[in-house]
Amino acid sequence: MGVWQRELIIGLLLLVAVSIIGGMTGLFMPLMLLLTLGMLMRQLFQINRFEKWIRTGGRAKYPKTSGIWEEIYYHVYRIKKNEKKRKKKLGKMVDQFRQSTEALPDAAVVLGANDEIEWANKAAREVFGLQQSDKGQRIPNLIRFPEFIRYLKSGNYNEPVILPSPINHRITLAVRIITYGAGLRLLLAQDVTELKKMERMRKDFVANVSHELRTPLTVLKGYLETLQDMDDGESPLLTTSFQQMQGQTERMQHLVDDLLLLTRLETGQKKTECVNVPALLIQICKEAEALHGGDSARIELTLGTDAHIVGEEQELRSAFTNLLGNALKYSPEDSVVKVHWRRSHEDIVLDVEDQGEGIAAADIPRVTERFYRSEVKRNKKVGGTGLGLAIVKHVLMRHDAKLNIASQLNKGSRFSCHFPGKRGCN
Ligand code: ADP
């Protein structure tokens, strides 16, 4: 039998008993009143006891009672006990999580909606020099590098920003922000000192080697020219050897020049001027025609806009010359190469389009890597250093521009340089 039924039966029995006694004694109403009052008092007493118990947190063992109240006490007690268990488990989990993030080698800072520090791990306190008392402080007040403040404000956190540590300038950090939840952000900083050092060493090495190779190459070339002048053509072996040596020294010269240019692009200061791109394109097309046998019908230049752009003329010349050179090199002699300077929505765009052999889809993402040349080109021994598109990529990066490559095998390729409209300057 359920507690509720028992409770009801007891109430009914009491009511029947009081009715009978009341009927027999003629005191029905007073007895009924007494019964109601008694029941009310009992409930009030129970409510009072329950309120006292729950007021103290309901932690102590509940008072001895019976009937429906025992059930109520039991259920509340059980809920409380489960909640306590859950809280303990949750606390343990949070502790473990904190301990693991504290032990992380990378710095982690949780930022609030107003850039205030909500929490920072040990590594963050070490590399940023943060104190426990900095909690609640706005991070731009503590890490004051302008590039960091710009990064924080930009809201574009795709790429990390490279900063020195505010307390030790010898440490280089790659700082990245990750957004999550509602307005919360996690700032992560990784020590990239060694990585940057290696990168610098690689750049220095390439720059030094290329620089040092220039003099011996010039000497070799000089002697080779003299020897070629002296060659009377009597020995075909000697003549072809000289020709091959000349071809290879020229190739080496190109390699060294391209490597030096890449080094300059990676490390050099950016200069800015307003470059007359239409004039530059006219000149480049003329030069390219002259270089490729003076065939003026091959290049079709369309100037859809007169836009000039802010940039470095020599760098743009190298990039555009490389694109045009490739288009001519990798397409049949009798095909047309289209060069189009145009506006597209917000952007100013240069398209270089050929009807050549095209690039396999798998090769497209890789062609801008240094020394990447598709196997076909290597096998066919088509001249080239494999550095041209790497130069194009770097030049465009320095001009906030992007390179799009659309290509189909045996149909042709289109290389499009997208300059942001804000670079326009006329
Ligand atoms: P290079 O032309 O000296 O080999 P690049 O860096 O300019 O080096 O180009 C890398 C590779 O991309 C080339 O070897 C070639 O396979 C491919 N490529 C570049 N431009 C074109 C093009 N217009 N058509 C077909 N393939 C191209």
C-alpha cells in the first residue's frame, strides 16, 4: 500500500471515529473542530521541523518521522546527497583540468568580452610576466606591443602574430587567439625562438651562398666567353661543350639571381610608390615579345582599367615577367597569351591566361613552392629554375595580394593576381 493511501485511510478512519463518537455524545461539531485543529497542528509542526532542517542545508540526518513526511525527507535527502556527489566529481574534474592546463608548455590566457584576463596558466605568467593580481586587468594594458594590440582589435585571428616576450626580448612568441562560447577568447602563445632562429639561419645561409657564388660564376662566364671566341670550330666536341657550359652557367646565374631576389623579398624593407601598372605591363609585354622571337601576335594585352597601385615597381616587374614568361614558355608557339588588367568588385586584378598544356589539379597547390617543377618539365628539360612562382607569391604577399590559379590539363591556365582595391592610387 502506498504512503498516500495509508495517509488517506488514517484520515478517513479518524473522521469516521469522530463522527460516530460525535453522533453518540452529541458533540459532533466540537469534536470535528478538535480533529481539524489537531491535524493542522501536526502538519504545522512537521513543516516547521522540515524548514529548520532544510535551512541548515539539509546535510544532517533527517529527524525521525513517519508517513508522507518520512517520504519527503527521504527524497530531499537523496537529491541532496546526489548533488553533493556530483559537485565533488565536477570539482575534481575542474581541478584536474586546471592542473593539466597549468602544466601546459604553451601559455594560455582566458580573455573576457572586454579583453580582461579571466584566467592564466603558469607558462603565461612566466612568458608575459603576469601576476596573480593581474586577473581582471585588460590585456592590452599589460602586453603593449602595437602589433599585438592591432591583432587583438582586428578580430581576424587566422594567422598568429609574432612578438618578443615582454619580459625577455630574446624569447620569440607566436601568439594566437581562439574564440569560443559567447564572446570568450583563449589566447595561446608558443615559444618559437628556436624555430625563428633556424629560419633566420636558413635565410642567411641561402643569402650567403648565393652571394658568394656570384663572383666565381662571373669569372667562369668571362673565361668561357674568351674560350668561345678562341674556338675555331675545328673540334665539334669542344664547340658543343662550350655551348652546354654556357647554357649551364646561364642557368646557374638565373638560379643565383632568383635566390637573391627571394632573400630580398623575405627580409627586405618594403618601399612604397604609386606604380603605373598599365605602363609597366606595356613595357613587360614588349620585352617578352622581343625575348621570345619578336612575335608580336602572341601577346594580347587588354587594359580594362587605368588603375595604378601602391607598391614596389621592381618587385611587380619581376612577378609579372615571371607569369608572362611561364605562359609563353608552357604554351605552343602559335597560341595566344592574354594579359588583362581589370577591376573586379573591390579588387584590381591582373590575369595572365594561356592556351598551353595546363597544370594537373594535384600540382596546382604546390607550384608556388620553391624548386617545385612538375615531373614533365623536368623530363622534357624545359628551362627554368622552379623559383619563378615562389617569387610571384612573395611579391604578391608583400602587396597584400592573392594569387589564384585556374588550370586544366591540355586546355590552358589562368594566373590571377588580386590586389585589394585600397591599394589603388590614382
Ligand atoms: P619554372 O617555370 O622555372 O619551372 P616556376 O616556379 O615559374 O618555375 O613554375 C613552377 C612550375 O609550375 C613549372 O615548372 C610548371 O610545371 C608549372 N607552371 C607554371 N606556370 C605554368 C603555366 N603557365 N602553364 C603550365 N604550367 C605552369
